[in-house]
Amino acid sequence: MVKEQTHPHVKLDADQRADLVRRSYAAWFKAGGTETPTERSGVKMRLGLAYVVLHGTGGVLAVYRVRPDNMALRVLKRWPVSLES
């Protein structure tokens, strides 16, 4: 049985959240994304990890994991299903 690992919680203020969403938009378009993310896009927390979820009209466009030490974004090929809601 796999034990879910929990991480120390990352505390993000409103300015940091806005900056992460802005940077994820830039990464999405730089990678060749053509659909514009909607207003539902934002930062979500799961088990102490921060994720930026970009929503489009048809569903999730991309998910970026936020590294807690330097706030770098990493695009995920597979993401937790709980982030899609």
C-alpha cells in the first residue's frame, strides 16, 4: 500500500499567487499553447505542495508544480486528479 507523503506547507500571499499565475500564463504561451486560460485558473494546495492550474473552456490546459525552495514552476505531464475540480 502506498503511503501519501505530506510536505511542510508553503504559505503564499496574494502577490506571490498572482505572480505564479502570471508566470504560468507566460510559460503556457511560450510552450506553444494557443487557447487562452480562463479566470478559473489559479493556485491550489494539495498535501503541502502548491500547484498552478490553468483552466480552459474545455477543461484543464496545464498544471505547474511550484518548488517550495525557489518558487520555480515545473510543468506536469500527469497531475493529481483532485486538482481538476
